[in-house]
Amino acid sequence: MIKKFKNLKVTVMGLGIHGGGLGAVKYLLREGAKVTITDLKTSTQLKSVLQKIKNTKNVHFVLGQHRLDDFIGADLVLKNPAIDPNSRYLEIARKNKIPIETDIGIFFELCPCPIIGITGTKGKSTTTSLIYSILSQKSTKVFLGGNVRISVLDNLKKLTEKSISILELSSWQLEDLDSHKKSPHIALVLNLLPDHLNRHNNFQSYVDSKKIIFKYQNKNDILILNYDDPITRSFEKEAKGKVIYFGRDLNKINIPGYQKGAYFNDEQDSVYYGEKKEPILDISKIKLRGNHNLYNILAAITVAEILKIKDNDTIKAIQEFRGIEGRLEKIGDIGTLTFYNDTTATMPDAVIAAIESFSNKDKIVLIAGGQDKGLDYEGLSEIIVKKVGKLILLKGNASDKIIIGLKKVLGFKKKLEEIVKYSSIESMEEAVDRAVSCAEDWSVILLSPGAASFNLFENEFDRGNQFKKAVKRLEKNQ
């Protein structure tokens, strides 16, 4: 592990547009490194990020391509988590004995304070942000980073032994962490569902990557698991630290040796913790939509209780928390129509959760589809037939799979055209216009794609921003 970067020639592979690559570059420059940034994206595609480091000394740009010399002549290669570890350029660096590092690896080696790591398939960003909100009620020494578009290296110099670092960790970041043989002091696994199967060889490979979050814990560490998810529950067998569960109605479960965290009591519509007799939270006070967000809240409360946060501070933070950008984010109302941005739903199960957050009385016009990540769309097709009035499909092979799934579910009961009003839409502005044109009064227009965005948009956040712009344009024309 290289811990001193002064005068080192560092090739940063993959600047990206989410902020992680930019944070790594800024950190390396502060440490005195000489940085070459190489990215297959062009300067036009990276314009918004490049503006933040233009006219900076000791930076050289190689954009729209990778060059062999930048991987052979470097002292260190720092790769973006999204880069395939089997890239031919990384293989060349290995053959030439050039160290390969990531921002998450550097952070775990140099971080002086306890780390709370959050992973899972759904709800990572919401839970991470909620935990940060709770812990920040009474402390300025709490720092947020990771897969929430905030580089883990942004705040590294500010951390002390008394700080707490809260990190959202993706499967890719965890894979990068494996070589360091380190895991967070408190590890939280929310749930596990098939995702990123276009990157992982199979679902088991994806599950194994998530296990790294607790793989290197010791007996003094803590692993928080979702009891109601059979895969996460099974992780207890491999845990080396203390295991605490969260879930629904844990008061009705009698298993010797397991420790209760936060749980929802169905009979009383309240959240309890462990053996406490008094409830912590009345469910009616929660502003977040959907049953899936209840699990995110249970997970966050469990962390708060472990860290001995006062219940009043926890309750205040939860009641004030209104979610984060792109997660069932209410954009507003235009006439009788209500618009929701759920662009970060990049897998079918996330779309199902979004649809089910609305009642059967809500008339839903769903904008979905895009690029497939090797996922199954039959379950989503079933819920679309049951609860979605009209469907607008963006162009992409995931949309093709949704149509195939709908045909299987419908059989001869209903014509496909009664649900799928428009398909192969190539712009968000057109998608929103089409959705409005076929919406009945008092409908919900929901962007929840269930697919990747890269065929039509820069990323899922660009997709969500274009949705917001299209809605604002409609608002101005009212």
C-alpha cells in the first residue's frame, strides 16, 4: 500500500461524472502527485467535471482513449470502481508490476476513525443519508461519503479518531476493498436481490462481493442484518463479530442467541428496539413512502441505538427526512397530475417497490425501460398488469424484455396496446409529453425505469434531471 503520493506519477483511470474520480484527483494533487487522467469519455462528455479542475497544475488529460504508455510508465494506477478489473490496460499494469489502487482502498488504509459501512441492493443511499442525518443532530464530526456521489477522499484530512465516517459501499467498491483485507467497524446489509449481472458472472458472485463488508471484521465489530431477507440472514453463520437483526415483528420470533435491533410491531403500528418496552417511533409520523423505506428506517434506528443516540434526536431526524434525489422524489403537481422522479430505480424490484408504495386507487402512468443489466422482468410485468394504467417505454433492450414479459402475463386476456401506449421513446421530453397525453385526471406520472440509462443519458441522475426539466417546461406552459 502506497501511503505517500508526493512526486509520484499517478494514472487515474476513469474520471467519471459522479464525483468519486474528481475527489480522488483533488486528493492526489493536494498530496503532491503528478496526475494523468485517462477516460474513454470525451472532453465534451466530461465537461461538467473538467470545469472544476481546469487550469490546475500537475494534471495531464488523455480523453476519449486509453494509452498503453500511461499504464506502463506510471508509479501508481488509481482505477474508478466502475472499471472492469479484467481490463487489458490493468492487466498490462500488473505485468509491469505497477501498483493498482482505488480511492476506497486508500481511504480504509488511512482513515483514523470508526467506519459505518452500508450495502445492499435497494435502499443504500436512503439509509446512508438517514443515518448521517440522525448522527449529525448533535455532532459536527460525522462525515458522509462513498457511493453517494461524494468521494471518500474528500474529507479524509478532516477526520480524527473522534470522527465517524458513514459510507455507502457498492459491490464494485467492496471488491476493490478485498485486497486490503479490511471491513467497517459497523457493517450493515439491507437486502440482496439480483443486480449488476452484466458485470458479475452470476448472482452468487454478486452475493460474495457483498460479503466483503463483514469478511474481515473481528469479534469487536458489529454486523447488522435484515432478518426478513433469507440471504442476509444466512450471513450470521460467517460473521466474526456481534450480529444484530432488524425486521418486522421480531417480538414474535423466538430464536436462542439472536439479538433484536429495531423492529416494526404490526399490531401497534410502532417501531421498537431490542427489549425496550416503550416504542421509539409511531409509523404515522414517517414521511417517506413505501414499505421498503420502513426497512431503511429500521436499519438506521438500529445504528442509532448501537451508538447510543437519544431517541428524541433519532425521531426528529426521521420526521424531518424527506428522502433524497431520485428516490420516489415528488417533483410537484400540474393540474390534476402528480409527478414522481424515481430514476435511481435501475432494477425491476425497485420499480415494484415504487409501484406498491401507491394505493390501488392511484392511477399510475409509468415511464420505464432502458438498457438491461442481465435481469428478469417477469415479476415487474405482473405488477404492471395489476397496478399500472398506462406504460411509456424508453428505447432499450430492457424495454424489449418488459414487452416480452407483458405478453406472457397477458396471454389473451388483454391487448398489449391497452397498457403499452408508446415504446422506443428516445428523449425524456417526449416520454413526459406522451405520458401526459394519455393520463386521466388525478393520475400519478412515475419515472421508475428499472434499467440502466447509458443508451440515452449520461447516467441515472441525468435521466432524472431531464425528467424534472420536462415537467418544469410543462408547468411554464400551463
